[in-house]
Amino acid sequence: MAVALAAVLLCAVAGAAVGALRAADTRRGPLPELARRYGDAVVDVTVTADPRAARPRVRGAARAAPAALVEAEATRVVTTRGAVRVRTPVLVIADPSWLGLLPSTRIRVDGRLASPSREGDRAAVVVRAAGQGPPHVIERPTALQRAAGRLRAGLRTATDGLEPDARALLPGLVVGDTSRIPPDLEDAFRATDLTHLLAVSGSNLAILIAVLIGPPHLAGRAERRGLAARLGIPLRLTALLGAGLVLGFVVVCRPEPSVLRAAACGLVTLLALGTGRRRGLLPALAAAALLLVLYDPWLARSYGFLLSVLATGALLTLAPRWSAALRRRGVPPRLAEGLAAAAAAQAVCAPVIVVMAARVSLVAVPCNLLAEPAVAPATVLGFAALAAAPLAPPAAEALARLAGWPTSWTAAVARTGAGLPGAELGWPGGLPGALLLAVTLAGVAFAARGILRHPWACVACALLLLVALVRPAPLTRAVTGWPPPDWRFAVCAVGQGDALALATGPGSAVVVDTGPEPRAVDGCLRALGVDRVPLLVLSHYHADHVDGLPGVLRGRAVGAIEATPYARPPGQAAFVRRLAERAGVPVVEAVPGERRSVGDLSWEVLWPPPVGTPSVAEDGPNDASLTLLVRTAGLTLLLPGDLEPPAQRALLESHPTLPPVDVLKVAHHGSPHQDAGLIRKLRPRLAVVPVGAGNPYGHPSPRTVAALRARGAAVLRTDTDGAVAVTGDGTAFPDPP
């Protein structure tokens, strides 16, 4: 015990020392100093990873310009004092034309330097070269990287004829190329905790090695059934071929943290196999993790690396014992192994996921169990297509079509699981949340030992989980009190954007706007128990009001989408129509003056005037916002979208008899641009501001909040008060969990 403890302490000290030295080394030299002063420089960099597209972020009312994020190492910098040789990790923000660059390419960058936004990032400097245009290549990538790039491109070409999900997903399953995966499919994989399938790791490499040398439990025995044994290749030569396979795997799949961990484990195991000194896989995992952290200390800060190591450790330690326990209780062996593996990996990884995402997936174990049988055929056939692509494209396409079947199944599992109403459960984030979840899971594991002995207790737990998945709102309400049982109007906390719900009956609501993120609005509607949307109203087409549309469509019956007749920005309007057409939901334009009702909910469209009518609605998307006067359960509400003062004044002039309201959804996130006359006319009892925490625009403006309070309004804001619900008697319920 003392020796083991001393070894652990020695490894920890070595890792800390190497990490400190590497951090100090990367932050020496002229680049970090220039970055602190936001200086300009010409920098030669070597690309170290595949460039990735920056996911567009909402900036107020419009999308940010697309960009490429390029991880690289700066090797030379030219300033007013001359040229200096350096070795500094950098992140280059560049034009989208840089997305085709291969690792090892040398580029000359003329840009502005800045420090990274977070301490402890791998990149010591951020180089903003967005205005440079196409990259200035000063040295082509190595022959090895060009060959790997051709293989990856060949796989993408071979998958071009597949149905959309398989086309997007197969390169990700095989080589970790996620460039084609749409946000809604990525969100589905995240909600079901299947993202490990997109991060190429030990399972992919284990499948390939198993094809070569046979199943792990037969490795090194006379009865080996792998391809090498069938071809009569000796064991030591098989180990050397396996090592070559591992190195090729790393080059083609890129040295991501999970790939490096898998490769190191594989090489240690193959070394033991080739020397005839077989050891347990757990020491191989520990040795691989230690060597990798000593070689690249930044891996110690990588969630992907940590999750990969934890999941592999769980499969080697917990899963065999849990599988044996299930078999003793009559569970079929194959099912017991699958259940034990999925549950063990989820149990050890869930606390880490909570730190990152503050949520727990209730469908992770069944979804992993259902998806697992498809992984091996998709991987083997996908790698076969990858190898055949440069030599025989038709054969590669045929293999890709075969691989498309299990790949489509995996995507269907993710989408179906994510579409269940209670697929995700909110959980406290950070270290306290992780500790709480770890204690909870330990308690569940301990209780499960007794529950498994009583069939009726198992049935009761399964029914409780089913209720949590299908109808999460009653269970959530019983535990947290949110949402209130008689809510009539709810404002979701979706960040810097609008997403509102007007109750029309049990499980049904008219939704107004969708916010900027699908997952946020989907989670809010699930918490409210909304699974039917007779009408989705889009006030205007800015990203912070429509980008969450996939989240509303996910798993819900949507009757129709009604939108402003002013289709601006045109790209966002096309995005909405494309998604609506795919979902089979009609899109109609609102008509000013129209009155509609669903049950005891009724509303009138006050603004904008028809297209072609001279008015401020022609000035921009904000002033073309669909504005509704709503009545429900004795309450009167005004929902003005993002109207600016000119449109607010025009609205008041065109409706001089506008009544006072109980609730005002404050326009444009409470910006300082509000018309005082409209506030005086409305005299709201409650003003709700949908706004994102820490937004860079200063929303809501203190001047706007003061003006509302001066007129007697109680002001609630979603960045500090959370989501807000209003009941039938006008009582507000802020701060949901």
C-alpha cells in the first residue's frame, strides 16, 4: 500500500512539474507580450489540427460572420524590431477559406494579437486574421498528411449519395470528421450522451485490432481467430502490424485526446503481446495516461481525455462485476454485458458531464445499449470504404452504402432518445453538482443491489423512469414547484433572445419566438409540459428569435408557423422555411388586424402594416416585428417583439385606444431605445425582460428599468430571475430551478 501511494504521489509531482515547465515555456517570448498590448505582427505558423468552423453566435439581432478556428504553433514572428524564432501555441481566427488546410501546413499570418479569453488555454495567443482572406501558404503539408487528407476526402466523397443523417455521421464515426453534422443532430447526440461515438477512441481502434488479431480474450493463444492468424502471420509480426495500424489510425483520425489515449493503450497492449508478457489492460491504461500527460500536459485539462480514460477504466473494473451480478439474476449474457458496460461508463462520466453542461441524461444507458450493436459494422465497413476510396471509388461507394444502414440506425436512436420529453434533467453545475451526482449515483448503485432481488421494485422503478421521460412536468413540479400548475404565460430563460409560451390547455401552448439555441427552448417547453403547439409565432427573423426553431419542432406536434410578412434577413427567413418544409409544417404570413383564438386564449395582430405600405416597418427587421395584444384568463398582455422607438410611436398612433396591460414583454431585451409615450399608455403591472446573462450590450438598460418602475411596473429579467410564469390571477413565479 505504501509503495502504491508513493508511486501515485511521484506521478502526480512529475505531471505537475512537467505541466508547470511547459506552461512557462509557451508563455515566454515576444508573442504573449504583444498579445497583452493587442499588437499587430506577421507570424509564421504551422497548422497542428484540422481547422474547424466557428459556430455562429448571436450578436444582438444578427449572426456573427462565419470564421475558421485554426490551432497552430507559431515558429517565427516579424515585428518592427525584426524577425524572432519562437515556439508558441496559437489559435488563429481566419477566413472560412482556411477550413481546407491540412495539419503540418505552414502559413504566414498578418493579424492582430490578443490574449486568450480564459487562463489555462492551450493557446497562449489568439491571432485574428479574419481580414486576410485566403491563407498565404509558405510550405505545403507533409506527404503523410496529404495522404491522410486524401483518404478522409475520399470517404466524404463515397458518402455523398447517402441519406442526410448517414452522410453527415459516417465520417464522424470512422475518422472523427464532424464537419457535416448539423446542429440538431449534434444536439441529439449530446442529449443522449452518444457524443463519444463522434470522438474516435478506443472502441474504434479495438474493433480494428480485433479484426487483425481476434477478440482480446484470445490474443496470444493458439486459437486466435483474427485475420493475421488466418493468413499464417506469426504473433510477433502481428504485433508489429498492429503497431503500424495504430500509428496509421492516429494520422488519419488526427491526434485528438481520445485517439492518443486509445493509441497509447493499444501500443502498450501490443508490446505485451509481442514480447509474450501479457499484462492486464488496467496497468496499460494507467501507463498510457501517465505517458501522455507527461508528453503533453495540456491533456490533463481536456474533458475529452478525462472522459475517455474514465470510461475505459469503468469498462475494465466496474463493468465485469456488474455484468456478472446481472447474469446471476437471470439476465442473458449479451444483454448483461451491454447493460453493465453502458451503466458503468455513464456512472463514472456523468459527474464530469455535469461540470461541463449542468444536466443529466435519463436516456443515456438505453440509447448507448441500442446504438452499440451498430458501431462495429459501421466502423469496419467505413474503414473499408476509406481504404478503397483512392483505389476503387465505386467499391468505396458500395461499402459506404452498406455502412450507411447501421449509421442511420445510430442517428435514429439519438434523435428518438433526444425527442423524448424527459430525455435531459437539469442539475446543479460545477464541482458541487458533480459531488452531489456522485453521491447520488453511489446511493443508487447501493440501493440497486437490494432492488434487483425484488421484481416488483424493479417494475416500480422502471415505471417511475418512464413517467420522468414521457411526462417530466408533473414529476418536476412535485420536486421543485416549477412550473406553477395554472400558469397562463411563461417567458423562457434562453439567453440573449426571446421564447414565450401562452397556455392553451393541458400539454398545449402557443409559442412566440424560439430563442437562439434549440436546446434551451426545448428544455423550457419540456419543463412546462408542452408537447403540442397549435401555432408558433415568429415575431421577426433575427437569429435570437428563430435559431431555436429545431428545439420547438423536436418531438412536438406543431400546427403552423405564423411569421411577419417582412422576410428579412432573407437567409434567416429561408432557414425557417427550409426547416418547416422538412417537418411538414405550413408557414403563413400574419395579417394586421387579424384576430385568432385557441380555447380561452385570444389575440390580435397590431403590427406591422402590410408589405408595401409606407411605414417604419420598411426600415429593418426589428421595426417589422409582429406585435400581439393577447387576452387570456382575465389577463391582457402586449408582445412587441423588438420594436424600436419609431415603430413603437407608429404603433401607438395607429391604435390610439390601446388599453393598459397586465404584462408587457419589454421590446429588444430592455434596450435603452424605448418610447416613453407607449410605456405611459400601457401602464403595465408586470414587465418581463428576456435577456442573456453577461451580454455585451448592457441589456437591460438601467434607464428602461427605471422608466418602467416609475410607472408602477414590477420588473423581472430572465438573466437574474430565471424563467418567469404568470398564473391566471396575475401572480408571477420567477426563479425556476
